[in-house]
Amino acid sequence: MKRSNAVGRRICWLVIMAGVAIFSASGFGAGRSAAAAITIVDQNGRPVPNTPPSNISQIFDVTVGPNGTLVFSPDPVTISVGDTVRWTWGSSGHSSTSGTPGFPNGLWDSGIQNQPFTFSHTFNSAGSFPYYCTVHGQCCGMTGTINVESAPMAQSAFSRKVHGGAGTFDVPLPLTGNVGVECRSGGATNDYQMIINFATSVTVGGAVLTSGTGSVSSFSVSGSEVTANLTGVTNVQRITVTLMNVNDGTHMGNVPVSMGVLVGDVNGNAAVSAADVALTKSQVGATVSGSNFREDVNANGVINSVDVAQVKSTVGTALPP
Ligand SMILES: [Ca+2]
Ligand SMILES: [Ca+2]
Ligand SMILES: [Cu+2]
């Protein structure tokens, strides 16, 4: 435990307190019986393994003093950033208190509670978080550790389209700052393809459109490259695709990638205007290449009046904030 981080974490904790309180509300008064406390399951009724997979905001259950024993079970618990640990009292007169015996660090403290009781804490930063029971930590070694893993860092992301016989061209999707704007139409069924690259080989548990309209029709992983095929992605919106349970052998977690969809925004400034029409007109008849593929708005491999007309038809649209 790096205690120097405690202050920063405390600030973070204060900021998220409201959210935790809401999240915890469902946990309080859940009325778990002592018998249920023996089998540790998550919110979907699945047994909680020592190194579990993670979905968005997954809850992991820990029993406090099951059947009067002076332990937290299971321990240690490994989760991902954003996950919540829910402690359920399996006997009375215990606390779940962050820090080490005698040295609470203020990240969380249930206070000394009696059965039945539940207490939840959401972990929004990576690290190893020790905790203890204020009654039985010092005397009896009633301590535990929550290991919070961060997701592997994506190195780059793209929106990929095949432009007929002209080749395959990628719109970069920056992973921070302003979103990359995909200006090409998605065809009859509004299909797009997102490519996400990692530094090393990964496994991926799933891919989900977590914001915006559309869906992930399929995804595949080849070494360090993940491909997510999207469909039903309507125009004029921001979308986020989240790769779930990305694991590179060292880190594990969810990786979101966002994209702006604004057909006709060939200059990529998040609004379609006369400038986009002019830019498209200027490339009519030119060979589609890495420098002008955005003007091939319908991605058929040629830039002609059809592309110009398509841009004209979207003048006045802009990415929502
Ligand atoms: Ca524009
Ligand atoms: Ca075209
Ligand atoms: Cu205790």
C-alpha cells in the first residue's frame, strides 16, 4: 500500500461518494442469510473466483467474519478499476476499515457493525488496498486486501473502411482529447469497423456499444489487434465501444474507444458546412489516396458528384456535445 496516495484517493472518494451511496443503497438491507454467506457469489449468482473477470461496474462480495471466524472471505480479492466490493457481515462486531491495523487511511470505514449488514465501496483507481477490522485487526490478524487492476492501455484506434478497389483507409480515433470524426457513410445498414491496437497480445471478453445508437455485430482478436464490427450506427452522434475484460497478462479491465459519426464532415471539424462541400468538389476525379479518402464519402473508391451531393445533403449537421 502506498500511503502517500491516500490523500488523493480520499479526494477521489469524496467526489464519488454520492455515486457510491446510490450504488450501495441496493446492497443495504439485502438481507443475506448466514447460510448464503458461506458461498460467495457475485450479483449474477456466479461464484467469485480469486481472479475474476470484470464487467462494467461489477460487484464482488466478501463476507465479514463468516460463522464467527475472524477473517474476510475471500481474501485477497482482485478486481478491475470501477468495480465495487460489497462486504456482507457473516457475524457481529466487525468493521471493514481501509488501512492497516491501528492506521486507518480514510478511504472507507463501515464502522463496527452487527449482522445483518452490508457495506460497499467502489474502487476507481488501481492499486493494492489493505483493510482490517478495527476490533480484530491488531489482536487476531483480521485483515484483507483488495487488488485493483487497471486495464491495458490501447495504443491506437481507427475506423476502417474499404473504398472499393481503391484500398482500405483508416480514420484515426484519438484515445484522448477530441474524438475522431468518421465522415463516411455506413451504407444501407450503417456498418462501421473499429480497430483497436494494444502494445502486446490481449484476450478480450466482449465488445459492447456502451453509448450511442448501434450495436457490435461481432468482434475478433488477432494478437494485439482487436476488430469490432458495428451495425445500425446512425449518423450525427458520438458512440463509445467498450472492450470488456481486456487482459494482456499483466493488466485487466475494460477499454472504451469513442468515435464521432458525422457523414460529410470531410475536414473533420465536427460540423458539415460549405467548406466540406468545397473540399469534396476539389477532389472530384482524383485518385482516392491516403490524403483524400475522406472525400470519398460513400467509400466506393471514386470521388464524384455522388459524394458531393451526399456532403451537400448533410450541410448544417454537427456532432452533439
Ligand atoms: Ca466540416
Ligand atoms: Ca464515392
Ligand atoms: Cu472483527
